[in-house]
Amino acid sequence: MKSINEINLKLAVLGEGGVGKTSLVNLYSGKAFPTIYIPTIGSNIARKEYKLENEHIRINIWDIGGQRSFNPLNPSFFANIDAAFLVFDLSNPKESTIELQKAYLNHIKEKSPDCVVIYLGNKSDLVKPESFGSLMNNLNQNHLDENPLIFTSAKTQDNVVEAFELMIYKFLKKLESGGFTTQFKNIIPSFLNLLNKKEEDLTRVLINLDSIDSSTIHMKISPKIRKKVIYDSIEDINNRIVLETPVISINNKLHLEKIKTDVIKAFNENFKFIKDLILDIKRTPIDQLLKKIDATSSDLEVLKDDFEIKLDTVLNLESRLPSSEFENDSNGKKGGEV
Amino acid sequence: MDQVNKLAGENVELKKKLEIDVKNLNEKLEYRAKKNEDEITRETLEIKKMLQTTQDRIEETINVQEEIIMDMIKKFNDEFYKHKSDVLQDLESIKNQQDILRISYTVNEAKLLEMIKTVITKELSNNIKGQQSETLMRIWIEEFKDIIKKFEKIKDLPPQDFNARLDELSSIVNSFKQKIQL
């Protein structure tokens, strides 16, 4: 029986709340684009696997909620990361890019110095032509050239899958140059072959801030969006309307129920991940065992904190849910953010 | 010369007299020895006879004592078997009563447990009505803390127990995964 090398990639998707991290992860992992904005409670884990001829590449995507109340800068989130997307909102880049530089990138450098980092400027569909100038200024001022940069739109699906594929490609490159050449011989050609792409196809999405300015930035953004934003059903149009009003009412019982269901669902989805995390130890080579146990232990601690955050949130939501006697009055007369 | 002859004659006389005396003495000694021997033989026989008599008496006493003891033992055994039989009968009776008690206890215990279970289930379902998810989540978090503790100790395990522990932890996670599926 042919032995298959297992490659686990821990990919963290980090950034401020509301920049579109979950939408990016959902799109990549085959889930639908959300119809309403629901903040990620704690962290959610998605998985994707690429089965090459001699290797299985398993991507464990940790989507870390960016809301301050869930402590996204908890140092344990940044331990043992192989790769990280630092996501910011292109339609409001100023604050989110400063935060990325100051907090997230520094934490990554400290806790996972070998991590492959890519900046994702998301929501490219919302950038208006008149803001190109200020966008360029912000990007240049905040020195985002330290790591590769890609513009994405989870809504129009622009460059999302490509960004993830490029990340994996860069990780494999690093793996190959890290002394594992013999073990993972031909892994990059196999991966490219599986994608049916060439290296240039993957790197094409990268933004070179040196060769782009406010007069040429539209070439990286506008044409693709116009091509893809097509609302072809009443449901899509309705979704579009909801998307443009991301704040939800805490008095709307249906929304609260939806959030609660989503949190419980996310809670349950982490079980399989925990089981695999524990059983992965068995497949670890003996020389990497202690390191792997430490990393797994750290991940389990993060997941424990995450379970607690999710439970607290569910209990909190439960207390906010209107009791049945007020159900008829719970149509969002008093608005508020969750 | 006469003197010599006289002395020689006297000497012969004395010699004869001495021989006669020696002879008499020997005869006396023999007689006495024989007499002594007879006496010793007689005394020996008497002692033997006395010993035999004493031995016979002792044997007889021993036999009598033995018979007495055997009688006592027989009597004791008879009494013991009688008591034993009585005790066994009592034990059998106690055992029967115990069995009846046990069956009755088991039946009552089952009934009681069923009642307790019903009451607890009812109370629990009343208390967690609408909050089953939260309760399961809370229980899981406690269990998960325990899993993490066990996982942290995995480095101390000998290699042969390593996989078994990982399987055990994974199966706990799996069983909770199934319980908590909502």
C-alpha cells in the first residue's frame, strides 16, 4: 500500500470585525455567502483537503472573530500558525490596516515567526472610483508592501479561491525550501497540476503597490466586479438589500434565534476537528511528536476558550430573546447592535 | 641338721595346712558365690515379676482411661452433629428468608430507582426546558477540560499506552459529538 504524506496547514484568517473574514472562508469552503451580517463568535474552524498523488494537504482554517469583545488578540490564537490572511476592508482601509500592522502582524511575528502572511483587501466591490486616490494613499502610508497583497471580494467571489490557492502554494514553497525537498519531492508540480494552473496564474492576483497608482488601481478592481454582480432572482435582490444593512435588531426574535442556531452549529462543527486533531498525533513522525503534542495542546486550549465564549454568547442571547408574551411586539421597534 | 629337718618338716606341714586352708577357702568362696548367684537370680525374677505386675496394672489403667475418653469423644461428636444439624437447618431457614428479602429489596429498589429517575427526568426537563443545547454545551465544556488535562499528561505515558489513550480521548469526543448533535 502506498504511503501518503499528511500535510496539515493551520491557516488563520485575522482582522477587524466586519471586514468579511467569515464570508471569505465560507466561499472558499463551499458555503453560501451570508444573507445577514452575524459576527463570528470566538473562532470557527473550516477544513478543506487537497488529495495529491503522494500527499494529502489538509487546510485547517481558523476564522477568528474580530469583535473586540471576543478578544481576537488573545495570544493563543497566534501560536503555531503556518499561514495567515490579514484581512482589511478596502472600503474603509484606514483603521483596519493600522490595526493589522500594530496588533495582528506583531502578534504573528512574535508567536509564529515562520508564518506565511498575505494581506487581503476585501470588499473590493464596494470601492468607488472617487475613493481610489485615498485608498492608494492609505495603502502606501501603512507599508502594506511588507507582505503580499491581494484585493478580494467575497460577495462577487473575486480572487477568493485564488488567494487561498496562492497561500497554499507559498506554504508548500516554504516547506520545500525548509529541507523537506526529498520528502515532498514534486509536491508543487502535483499541486499545480491538481489545480490545473501555472505559477503565474496564482501570482497574477498579487497587487504590486510600486507599479500601481490611483489611475491604474481600477484595473485591479472594477472590471471583474462589473462582470460578476448579477442579481438574477428576487431572492438575490432581497439578499442584496439585507447585505447593505448589516446591523441587526436585538429585538428581532428571528435574528436572535438565527444567531443562536449559528453559534450552536459552529459549536458542534468543532467536534470533528477536535477528534481529528487528537488522532493526527498518531500520524506524526516520532521526531516531531513532542512539538506536535504541544501545538495540539495549545489548540485544544484555544478551542476550550472558544467553546466558553460560544456558550456565554448563547446564554446571553437566550436572556435577550423576548419571552413568548412579548413575541408579538418584537418586530424591531427598538434597534441595536449585537 | 635336725633343726633344718625340723624346719623342713614344719614347712611341709605348714604347706599342707595352707593347701587345706586354701582349699577350704575356695570351697567357701564357691559356695558363697553360688549362694549369691542364686540370690541374684531369685531377686531378678522377683523384680521381673514385680515389673510385669506393674506394667499389667498400668496397661489396664490406660485401657480403662482410653475407653473413657473414647466414650467422651463419641458423646461429644454425637452432640456436635446434633447441634450442627440444628444450626444448618437454622441457616437454611435464614438463607430462605434472606433470598425473599433480597428479591423484595431488588424489586423495591428497581421501583424506587424508576420513581427517582422519573422525578429527576421530569424536574430536569422542566428546568432545562428550551435550554437543552446550553446544558449539553456546559456539560461538554467541563468534559473537554478533563480531556485537555488527560491530553497534557500524554507525554508521560509509555509508548505502548500512547495510541490507546489517543483512541480513548477521541472516542470521548465522538460520543459527545453524537450526544450534542442538535
